[in-house]
Amino acid sequence: AQKVTQAQTEISVVEKEDVTLDCVYETRDTTYYLFWYKQPPSGELVFLIRRNSFDEQNEISGRYSWNFQKSTSSFNFTITASQVVDSAVYFCALPGPLQGGSEKLVFGKGTKLTVNP
Amino acid sequence: EAQVTQNPRYLITVTGKKLTVTCSQNMNHEYMSWYRQDPGLGLRQIYYSMNVEVTDKGDVPEGYKVSRKEKRNFPLILESPSPNQTSLYFCASSLSPTSGEETQYFGPGTRLLVL
């Protein structure tokens, strides 16, 4: 069954520090997608990125970057020069198995990031 | 603006009083879904719909009903709410459900408190 583990429950940093949020996943599918979502204190879920398992190139978007390593089943998320507005809960997710269940996203438990001024 | 909307955003109700949480998307998405988020349990799928008139149970469907009469709307119905349905509810939609090939976009959430 699909499983997503975010071992870091809470992380606290000071503004301008770099921070990496870990995500480890389990799947039997040979082709799959991975997602990151952000949930700010206001509560909504904001889509950040979707990656295909065929593409292991790192992705960078402004201060955000993602490191996908299929060999270790990890899809880590780094925020460079963190800001107070980055404070949120971050979720890693993967679709359910191709053989039934792919109609949902399986989420990790989330990592709560607090960026202090 | 492409979006998923939910109403109400906040609701306090009493046990047994039927309620409906509406969800609407303006992206012509075929797939829609409801999740609930609870501390320690994370996000769990309640129901989903592949298209109009096609709905199916997710992981935690007990106590909920849904309908999909139009492509854009997917209301969540609690016929007889109970305190264990106090939660944060999210509606989501995507162009298709095909194993992540399409991104799921989420509504702003509905905070429900059942007394």
C-alpha cells in the first residue's frame, strides 16, 4: 500500500536560515507522481509541486527546491533563506495505488514549520 | 479565477441536525473528492466522484452522503451529524483522477463543530 512518512513533526528556525523538510514514500507502482502542499495558519491547502517518478532532476522555484531520489524513495523540500511567511504545515503526498485506490491522495502527517523573526 | 469554493467556511451545529456543505469548481474538472483532516490522523478521503452521477466511497464514508448532479458541484451531506464528525473538511478537484497525472486543487476548507 502507498505510504508517506514525514518524520519531522515540527521544525523551528530563525528567519533567513535554510530548512529541509523530509519525505519518504513507499509504493509498488513503477510510475507515480509525488506532491507537496502547504497549509498556512489560515487553513487552506495550497499546491506547491507535482513530480513524475521518471524525472529525477532537482526542481527549483525561487527560494523553494525539491530533491527527488528514487533510490532512497525520498522527495525532500528545501526552503532557502526562510521567511516568517513560510510558517505553515507542509504535506507530502502520493496518489493511491494504480490497481484501485488511485483516486485519492495519500498524505504524510505533515511537518509544521515555524520561522521566527 | 480558477478555484474550488466551499460554503460555509465555518459551521457550529448540534447533534442530529442535517447539514450540507457545498463545493463548487469552475475548472470543468471531472474528478471531485471530499477529505477530512483531524489531528493525529491527517487527511482522509470521505467520498469521490469520477464524473456526473458517478460517486464512490473513500476511506471514511460512514455518516456522509454525496451527490454529483452537475459537473461543477459536489455537496457533502451529513444527515445526522455527531460530535465525531467535528473536523476540517476539504473539497478537491482535478481534471481527471489518473494516478496523479493531474494536480488536485483544494478548496479553502470548512471547519465544522458538532455539539
